[in-house]
Amino acid sequence: MSHRISQALSRLFDKHRIVFWYDTKHELRSDFEAVSIPAVEKLEIANNEYGLKYRILRESPEQKFLLYKEGPQPEDLDNWLLDVQLAHGEFRTDQVAIWLSELELGLEFAEVAQAHTEFFQAIKRKEALKKLLKPDDTAGQLRLKMLAVCAGSEPRMDSVVETLLQQLAEERDDGIRLIERCGLDSFLWEQLTRFYGYEASEPSLRDFVIELFKSCYAMGTDGEVKLTGDAWCSSSAGKTAGSSSKALKPCLPSVPRCWVLSRIWVDGTSGIWLSWITSG
């Protein structure tokens, strides 16, 4: 435990000069006393806030400090070091904070981790996510990359959708089930609305495919097109030439003729297209 704490604190000190540590459950004093980080001075908060503030801001404005308090963080109105804390970093020892530390993510992503705890339970998923992370990721980009890990796709919405539809065509549901288990399904449907204009009271991949069929048919017959152009022709330039197609017969099992969803490549640009075939 002490080793993990030291590692997490070291990463925080790469970004902050001052780090606060509230030992809410009064159980980590020995770990605080054991921590030794080069160039970091340890101080304890114990009814000495004014003196500490003078020391860390006036006497030693360049020194790094670890400020430990045995007990919970005071209410904001009673926290005389709140201004300093808000301007610097805080070390937390709850499970969410540990996950964020392992991924080298800031506390601003705590809400995301808390909302999708199932995702972070698996070491393989965390390792896969870490490989995709970038320093300037937003909460939305983090969720998109989590979607990609669950689906087994590249971290782009068109790739996530294509992979999920490929699994649907193969009568598999492992990707969408994992997305649901991790609480990412609401985000998935929000993105399908944002990128493709798909809306439904009870959204599902099968329903999305049927809406895709309807919109493509309407486009060719001057009917009402509900989905946006991105839904049936999703551009992604610079790909390696190739082609693949999958019939989504599970969506329309009783129809003797049906559309097939095709991935084709024209002049280095990929697109999702529909073709009319007779089922065998």
C-alpha cells in the first residue's frame, strides 16, 4: 500500500507544488510517516493553518509540500486553506482515486469513474484504456475511448458503430452487453443522436439498423430521411484499400429480400453503403 501511495503522490507532484492529503478514516498515518519523496517536505495540518499558509506561500514559495490532516476535510467555510487547496492538488485514497492515479488522470474525471465503476474493475480494460489516453482528453473523449474498449474498436464513433453492427450481423452481443454493464449505453445513444440523428424511445442496435434501412430507401425514393448523411456514408480517408460486407439478416429474418450493409473503399475513402440482394 505504501509503495502505491508513494507512486501516486509522485505523479501528483509532477503537476502540483502543494498536495493535500485528508485521512478521513484515521487509518493511514503510518503510511504518511513512511512516505519519502525527494524534494518534498511533509507537514501536518493540526489547528495551525495560518502558520502553514505563511510557511508554504511566503517563506518557501518554491518548495514542494505534502500537507496531511488526520481526519476529514473541513467544510468550505471552516477550511482556512481552501484557497491554497483549490489552486493545487489533492491526494485521495478511495478506490476511484486509485483508479485515476493508475491511469494518470486528474480528479476532474472522478465523476466519470464513479459512474462507470464496472468498467474499471477489470485490469485488461484499464490497460487497454490507458494506451488510448491523451493529456488533453475531455470527459466525453474519455467515455468514447471506454466505448471503444468495450466494443473492441478504434476510438472513433464510426468505428464503434461499425464494430457493433459487425457483431450484430454475426449474431453476437458481447460488445453491446459490456457497454450496458459498464453503464455506457446512455452515452452510446446520445452519440448516435449527435452523429447520426438517431432517436428512439427504446433505442437498440436492431432498431438503429432498421432506421438506417428506412432512411436509405427514402433517400432513393424521395421519401422522408430521418437519419443524417453520416449514418449511411461515414467518411474516413486514408485507409488501406479493401472491402467487406455483412448481411444483417437477424434484423429482418422473414423478408426474402433484404438490404446488406457494406463497407467499401473508393479512392482511399471508406463509406458504409446499403445494397439490395436476394437472401439465399
